[in-house]
Amino acid sequence: MLPEGESVLIHICCAPDASYGIPAMSKRFRVTGFFFNPNIWPGQEYDRRFQATRQLQDALSFALAVDGGSEEEWEQATRGMEGEPERGRRCEACIRMRLARTAREAKSLNIPAFSTVLTVSPKKDAAMVNRAGREEGEKAGVFFLEADMKKNDGFRKSVETAKRFGIYRQNYCGCRYSLRP
């Protein structure tokens, strides 16, 4: 159990999910956001999502660390899984890669815990995300703060908050394979 008031590094996949996740986590912890998403394709979409995250940061006033990563890093993590369906092995590998990097960043910043806003989305399996986070946290030596942010109407609230702040809402997960019909 993580004591209230402790610092937590929160992986941000996108501003709409963070529009619920950051305030929810900020009620109990000192939050720093971490934008690391080398999966987002094409580059213009990455830029759009990053700018939306900066817009949210301005609206909610939270600290934000950024690591752009590289497309090659994502390619390596998901190689051989191109044909996997959404929510399949490729998605788990992608999420695990991003959570592993978040755990290492928390360790390097001397932040004792990390989490993610990925579980706001109804398209993400919270049990899988939490399992991957726990495992990557153990490897890095930092605590993973589990959550299922869909609970308590998290997704609906994220949609409302994003609309209120005029934040861009994407229509696909982010990787080029999630654009397939």
C-alpha cells in the first residue's frame, strides 16, 4: 500500500484519459505525468496528442516529464505480432514496453511508485495492464499503483472533461495496426 501524499509517476497515453486519471490520482498522491508513446503513428498524430497533453497540463497544472522514444523501440517490442487483433499479444507487448520505461523513469527520478491512465479506456484490459505494471515495477524496483479507472464512470468523465477543455480526442489507439478495419 502506498501512503497518501507520496509521489507517483503516471504514464499518460493520451490527454483524454489523463483528463480523468491525473485529477483522480492527484486526490491522494503527488503526481507527475510521463508522456512516453513511441507507438503513436503517424508523426503528425504523435504531435497532436503531445500538444493535447500540454494543453491539459496547462489546464490542470501538473508536472510533466517527456520521453519521445523511437519508432524502432516500438517495432522491436511488437515484431512478429503485426497480425494480432486489438487487445491481443501486440497490445500487451506495447503496453508492457511503455510501462517498463515508466518504471525506469520513476526509479531515475527517485519517485517510489508509478501508474498509468491506460485503464480509463474501455478498450484496455485493466487486469492485463495492472499485471504488466506490477511485473515491470518489480524488475525496476518501484511500486506499481494498480487502478481500474473505468470504475466510477471514469471513461464518461474523461470524455466530459476533454470536451470542457476543448482537448483533442483521437479515434484510434495509436499504432498503425489499430487503424485497420
